[in-house]
Amino acid sequence: MRTYSGKCLCSGVRFTATGPPVIVAQCHCEECRRLSGTGHSVGAMLRTDAVVLSGKTSEFVYLNRAGIAGGHFV
């Protein structure tokens, strides 16, 4: 079984995921374009029981221009 690992830019949070992603998708919405600084963003969705996190994590929530709450894990 394949294992993926990564970290945030400051290395304060690390992850390890085992097994294939459930889905890998691209998003072209305005929020994802702004967050990525490109014309789209790419995300992989993984089973929660396949992911191990380490480090201090937090979440921020915001309202997009349409008034819909969005959240990002950081």
C-alpha cells in the first residue's frame, strides 16, 4: 500500500496518509484561485482513518462573496 507524506511550509504540521486517495480534483472557483495564486487548485481527499497528523493545527472559517461559509484546515 502506498504512503504519502508532507508538511506545511514552516514544517510545523506534518501528515502521513496510507492508501489511495478517494478522489483527486481540481477547482476553478474564485476562492481556490485566490488561495492558490493560480487559475485552479488541486486537492486530494483521503479517508480520515488513513491520515495521521502531527503538530499544532487550527481552522479558520470565512464567508465568501456569495455569503457561504467556508473553512480551511491550517
